[in-house]
Amino acid sequence: MLPFDDRDGFIWMDGDLVPWPDATLHSLSHGLHYGSCVFEGERAYGGEVFAMTEHHERLVASAQLMDFEIPYSVEEIDAAARKVLEVNSIGDGYVRPVAWRGSEMMGVSAQKNRIHLVIAAWDWPAYFSPEARLQGIRMTFAKYRRPDPATAPVHAKAAGLYMICTLSKHDAEKRGYNDALMLDWRGQIAEATGANIFLVQEGKLHTPTPDCFLDGITRRTVVGLAKDLGYEVIERAILPEELAKTDEVFITGTAVEVTPVAEIDGQTFKVGEITRSLVTAYDDLVNRRDGRTAHASIAAAE
């Protein structure tokens, strides 16, 4: 695997394009020690980032929830992302903006620390292989749970909140699974380690209420697509025992797109008509084959 700290190309860093290996931070950065860091994960298709402005609006909002202001407007971040794709000649790829508190103060309090912003992009294959997507992935329940909103800024895409996701995914992979299904602090189904989840029951789509995890951009896009296709979408609390009466399961996210789930800890599901139709609809949308826009699809979810 080509390491991410030593590649060819350029990264946008605090307003300038710098050679990839030079886009570094000091070891005493507050974002590294205390988790004061937010980020986005974005996909580019044919040189254009899908739902780019929505991603960057969320980046700015996440920073505000973490009590800092990114010193660039959404429009400036949009322009920087386009520049990074252009200068690195990336058509289909992944874009990673990340903002963090710097090194001026080292302690819990960091009121005077400079806020840094970096945007990198690289070629990105499918998160799961085409064969895995066609067959459906295997999941297991995670040991850790999504926290109570009273304990953390759960609606920020903050780096620290992903620690339990990494632990849960590593554990799942060690046991032969592709991913882990996380419950919330109440024991209700929440999400995968980096994606939202949908269940098909009696021809209707059910998805957990995002009250303690991210209401993903792909999630909202898929809700809009499902409604356009005539499917009823029900957002509610879902308990793990409901998997026994579920016909289809799939996860959604920028990286995984729409990926069917074939098994969760021994309970199996078919890759059925509803899942397949949404895989196709999402693929058509992001590749601009149906004339729709990301904004229109997300708006349809409201």
C-alpha cells in the first residue's frame, strides 16, 4: 500500500498548494492530542465532487459545534477542492478536507490556537469490491455504542468520535466480517462504523432516527431517491430484534455508496429489488446519467 505521507502531487494547505510530502503538522498540534479536529469525506465522479457544497457546509457547521471557526468561506473551500482535483488530474477520486487547532497552546484550553485547513485528493476505487457489493457484505454487532448526545457533540463530523468506529471495524475484520453494526446508548440500531443503515420490511424502508449520529449526506440523498421511486421511508427507533423480520438491509455513505448487507451475526438478508433499484438510482445520480442534482435529491428527502 502506498503510504499517505509520501505521494506525488499537491495538497491545498492554509490557502496554498504545497507538494504532497510537505503538507505536515507539528507533533504538538492540539488536534492530534485533544481531538479538536473535523473533517469530510467526499467522492469525485468525472472530476466533480458530488454534493460538494453540502459537504463543506457541514464541515463549517462541525467546526462551530467544536467551538472554532474555519477561516475560509464555503465558497472558498469549494474552489480549493476543485483546484486540488484539477492540479492532481483526478477524475474519479476521494477528497478529504480536514480542519484542526494548531500548536499555539498545548492543554485542554486552546482559545488562541490557529485553525488550519487542508484539502487532499486521491484516486479512489470502490470501498467494497464489485463482487462483495453484488453478494452483500457481512456485518457483526460492535462492542462499543454511539454515545448519548448529552455526552458529546454527536452531530459534528469530529475526528474523536471515530475512535470507537476504528476499534469496532478492526474487531469485525479480525473476525472475518466486512464491517460492524453499532447500537446507540439505548440499545437501538444506530449505524455502521462509517455509514448509515436502512432496513426493508414489508416493502417499506425503515431507517434509524439520526439523533445521536450523523444524518449522512448520502443517507438523505437515498431517502430522496427512494421517495421519488415511490417507496415509503419511515424514520424511527429500531431495535436489534427487528432484524428477524427484515427482508433487505443496506448501508449508505460517501465511501460505500449504496452497499447491500447479506448477513448480520448469522441473520441473512436477500439483495432484493428495493436495494438493487437504489444502488442503480444512486449510481445514475452521482455519474450524472439522469439529469438530477445532489441538491434536488437531498431536498426531496425533506
